Amino acid sequence: MTPVGATETGRGPETGLESWQVEARGIQIRLTQTSPDQAWAFYQARGFTLEQAEHYASSCVFMTVIRNIGATPIKHRLSDWRYVIEGGRSRPIRSKTEWEKYGHAAGSQSQPG
């Protein structure tokens, strides 16, 4: 049994993709790597150009799952979420609405950023 708040890690036997999971205070968070092929297909299916899909498929892409495993309702605001880039600077994640603002729909020629 894993201690409360400890991170469990795993690797898919067929894919080799890694996952990380933590449970604390009634919340479970799981991050799972996405393969470049999966990422490429995901972005292509949403109208990204070949270049844009390749840009993201060659980056670090992962799926996030958050579950309420407790009895108390949880609230979260994605606008408060951040990721840390090289050099320690934090940046906000982009919401679906923000992605749409950047013109990443079919026919867009702007570079993702």
C-alpha cells in the first residue's frame, strides 16, 4: 500500500508510456504520457495543420485525470493551473476557449506557442 500523498508510478507493458498518480485528501490525480502517434492523431482530427500537429506530437504530451474519491465535493479553476518551463518560470495552461482564440482550427497557418 502506498502512503497517502505519495506518488505511484507505472509504465504500460505494451507501450512503455509512463504514468504518475497521487491520492490525497479525497482527490486522485493521474498523469499519463501520450505517444507521439496518439498526439498527432488527436491534433489532426481537430483540424490542426500537419506542421502544427507535428510540433505538438514531438513535445511532451500527457493526459490528466482528476477524480473525487472522497465524500466532499471539490472545486477547481483551470485558470489557476500552471506548468513550469526550463529556468523555473511558470505559465498558465490554455483552456479550450484560449486554444480557439489562437486560431488552431482547420486552415489556420499560425504557429502554436
